[in-house]
Amino acid sequence: PYTTLFRSWAGLIDVIGQAPWTGFGYGAFWAAEHGPVHWLRKATEWDVPTAHNAWIETALALGLPGLVLGAFVFLRALGQGVLRLLSGNETYFALTFIMTWGLISVSESNMLQQNSLVWVLLVTVTTKLAAPRDQACEAP
């Protein structure tokens, strides 16, 4: 099973090179049965439903600019979580969530899933970490 997954990742990385600046559009790569996904499924002998990797899935949908933007947002949230670690209780959840999401994103296509609670939490946590600390909420 892992060999097939790694072969599909290698094939998907090659496919990203076909549209590196624009990607194929949100969800469009997997919807076109006779496009590049057909050849990937034929090569891997597996009816691949998703990339099983949030970073590859993002590059397929949005291209390399979207991938870079996603990595920037993730790394910034991770850095802000580390910097705020000792300054607020919300950081314990936020940093743990960001780190867990980062680990899971390597094997799951969970970054841009529609109607996903994980996506809502990711946006909420990164927004909270990006906002300045509220002076009224700090303990004396």
C-alpha cells in the first residue's frame, strides 16, 4: 500500500509541473475523469480518490503560488504559537492544533476541504494567533 501511495505522490508531483502557476482549480483535477488523473490511476493501478497529502492537493488546486501561501500561513501560525507559548492559555490549544494539523497534512488532504470542521478550526486558530494580544484579557 505504501509503495502505491508513494508512486501516486511522485506521479502527482510530475502532474503539478503541467500547470505550476495556476493549478487545475479547486477540486477540478479529480473531477476530470479523462484528464491527467486517468493516467495517474492507470499507472498506479489504484483508483486514487485524493492526493492523500494536503500540500500536494493544494498545489494541484492552486498551483505553486497557492502552495507557497499555504506554507507561509502554516509556518507563521506555528512561529506565533511558539512565541506566545508562555503568554496565554489559548496558545496551548492553538500550538497543539497547528502541530497536529501539520503532521496529519502529510498523509491527508485536509487543507482545503469544503465544509470541514478542521478547515474552520485551522482558519480560526491562525487568525487568533495573527491578531494582537488583547490587553483586557491578560492576567495581572
